[in-house]
Amino acid sequence: MKKSLFTALLAILGIAGATTAQTTVFPRPQYIETADGEYVVTASTAIVAEVSTTAPAERFSEDMRVFFPEAKRPMKIARHGKGIKLREDPCIAAEGYEMTVTPREITITGGSEAGVYYGLQTLRQMIVTGNGRVPCCFIADEPAFAYRGAMLDVCRHFFTVEQVKRYIDILAAHKLNRFHWHLTDDQGWRIEIERYPELTVKGGTRKQTLVGHGSNSDRYDGTPHGGFYTKEQIREVIDYAAARYITVIPEIEMPGHALAAMAAYPWLGCRGADYPYEVWTRWGITPEVMCAGRETTYEFLENVLTEVIELFPSEYIHIGGDESPRDRWKECEHCQAFISEHGLDGEDGLQGYLVNRIEKWLMAHGRKMIGWDEILGCGISQTANIMSWRGAKGGIAAAKRGNDVIMTPSSHCYFDSYQTRERVGEPLAIGRHVPVEKVYAFDPYDKLEADERRHILGVQCNMWTEYIADFDHLQRMLLPRLAAICEVQWAADRRDAATLRERMEVLRRFYDACGYPYAPYFFEGKE
Ligand code: ACM
Ligand code: ZN
């Protein structure tokens, strides 16, 4: 429905003029027009799915249970009748939706099932923050970026399937559509691979964990830490995310950040099969990396990826590629012989060879590769997708050379950073200061010409968990910064810093109602 039609409809219903009712929603919708009057949603309001599938309606009905604790049954889903009507219209952008609220009914028309779902997320926030009273309005909305991601590192600290699902719930409430699952690293291998069972038997547990900061501590807790997901559990998470219109992108780190794999299968490392590699108990960058000079390493990687792509339907597969020191490669006879034999440009060329070979393998299997921005320096192809984390400069360079980019600079998007300047009594964090306002100010298009901007696929926040062992703490690191990043992702072109504070106060009521723990600093003016 267009704006003029909405005004005409309200005139027919005898309603005119503006309203002061609550229409604050995160991320900010593209267009909102309000009018007097309201529709009151209760537990007995029906969701009328005039669409092929009732799936978005079912999710909404489940999500609303927490707000109607007295209700004996979830909100009813019908195919006809009055209530919250769900429709689809292919003329609307695929993830977009329009929502019309009159005193008689609510209609949400999505460009696809996902669009309907996002419309319902908007409605959910309005219902909750307005105590069921939804103001008459017309909303037309669609995302600025196609890729709206959040990463979770389950290697440094393991999180259960239920916790991962809860993380996904929170992403969905903020209209994110990609969950980047960091599944392998030096400190733990977390995904079952049938061909290599030791990856999770030996590689899934470290004997202890550093206490204090990686930069200055030598104390350990003396307690083993481990965990992994079976294939069945991984499928459960993929399906759970898909039901919330989120694609799960797995990350399998190579050739660095792979010590857990090398502890399981020492022949993967330059020091060879007899070296007693151990799952790492410290944080940081270890010089121990996979040997890129032996065919057995490539065979391993392809066999692992074969099982990974069988599990994950995602078009993108992340292969890491960051922080891979050259020390061992310089000393390794296999790596040096490989460099000579293939005429490679030293150790950088060797990493380039590995990345290009793996990319070709993925493409031959119908997938696209993502790598951290370090791979840019190794002679990569035009089709490699770059995740820019060491600032935005890697992403800018990649976009200028025609590679597609996901922007996730640590300066604005690393949610393992402190949210406050206060350090006394604060839980330890990696460092940096990334408060809500800084996240909100991130410009993914900075320094890019109009024709280069199309290479920015989207924006992602990253949750590394060296200093986050507990899920409540994790949620407080995520919220409310996720609200800021979701407006960069969904509403980059319509951010409004001037009203951020006042709008966040409304969103806070939504977090309270959902029972989501969040950090207090932004609300207390203590950033
Ligand atoms: C990274 O933070 N090492 C990608
Ligand atoms: Zn080697």
C-alpha cells in the first residue's frame, strides 16, 4: 500500500492527523507514517497467514509466548478471518515488507517469507514496547545490505547448542541474516568430522586455560576445557537458524589458528608426525601452523571441507587465513621445496597457493570462499571474498580491486572490546574501546567511489571469546551494541544519531521483556 492510499484508508475509517504513539523500532524502518488510533494485540489475536507457508507465523507465535505468560495457548494461526494478516507480494524487495496498522486489522506484506518474518519482528517490538497497543501506521521497509552478520567464536570458550540458539534468536530480533560460526582454532576443534575422529577427541579439549590477559599472564586454571558439536547438533542449529531466515556460515581456519587440529594429527604440522603438539592453553598467535608443503595437508583440508559442505547449505564457506606466521614455513624443508617446485613468491606465495587451491576446490563444489583480509597480500583471485578486520583499509583495497567485501573492522565491530573507559571492577576484555556510539558511527562506504560500493556485501560484528567464558557475560557484550550495528547493516542510509539515546531507551524495554541481559554503560552515560 502506498502512502496516499494509507491516508485515504484512514480517512474512510474516520481517522486523521498525526499521533505521538510509540513507533520506535530497531533497526529504523525506511518509511513510517503514523496516524491517530491503535490496534490492540492480545494473546487471542489471530495470525492470519494468507501466504503459502505458516512458518513465519509459527515463529512469531512462539516468540510472543513470553509476553503473554498468562495465556494457556500460543497465539492462534489461521488461514482466514480477522487479526494480523500476512501476505506476500513479489513486487516488494525480497527481504522487505510493508505493514499497515488500522484500528480494524494489521496487514504485513513481505517480498518473500523472510520479508514477512522481518515485518513480524517490527510488529513484535512495537507490541512489546507499547504493551500490546500498536499505533495506526504505515511502514515500508527494506535492508540496506544483503549480508548482515554476526560471528561467534566457540573455540576459545565452548557454548552449548541451547546457548547458540539463543544467540541466533537475538540476531533474528535485530534482522540479521548471517551467523558466522567460528568452529576451529588453536584452543579447540568444535565440529565432528567422521573421517578424522581425533579432531574432536584430542583436539576438542585443552588441558587448562590461561588466567588473566594473554599479553602479561603466565597463570593457568588447571581445569580442562572442551566440547564439540555432533553432526546432528550442527544440523539442528542450521535448521533453527534457517527457520529464522539466518544462514550459518562455518569457518574452518587454515593454515594458522589450527593447533587443535595439529594436536589431533601432528602430521599436519611442519614439525611432523612425532612432534607433541598440544591444544593451546594461551591466547594470541602461535608460530605453529599447518605445513603447506605437503600434499597430505591439502588432502586433509579437502576431506574436512567435503564433510563441512555436506552439512552446511551456505553458499559461503569461511577458510580463515588470518594471523599465520611464516616462522615454521621458513625452516621446513617440505615448505621450502614446495615453494621452489611451484615457483612461488616465498612464504606469502605459499599461503596464496593454499588459499587459491582451496578456493578452486570450493568453487568446483559450488561454494564461494571467504577469508580474513590477510589473504589479500598473498595473490588471491578476483572471486575471493574478503572479510576486512584489521580496520577497513583491507576492505577498501579489496573493493577497489573488484573483490567483494564484508566489513568488520575491529575498531567498530569487535564486540570483545571494552564498552566503557572504566576498567576497575570490569570483567577483563581483549582491549580497545568500542562503545555503542562508535559502533553506530561506522561508515561501511568510507573512501569508496560510487561504483566501488557495490562490492561491499555487508557488515558483521565479531564475538571472540578469549575473555568471555559465560553466556550471560556474552549477551552483555553483544547488547546493546548489536542494536547499533543492526542499524548500520539494515538502515545505513537512515541512521539518526540525534535520536539514538531516546530510541535505545525504548529498545531497552524490549530487552527487559525478552529477558536479554545487556550492558548498562550506554544507558548510564558511562561509556
Ligand atoms: C581476527 O580477528 N584474527 C580475524
Ligand atoms: Zn612445512
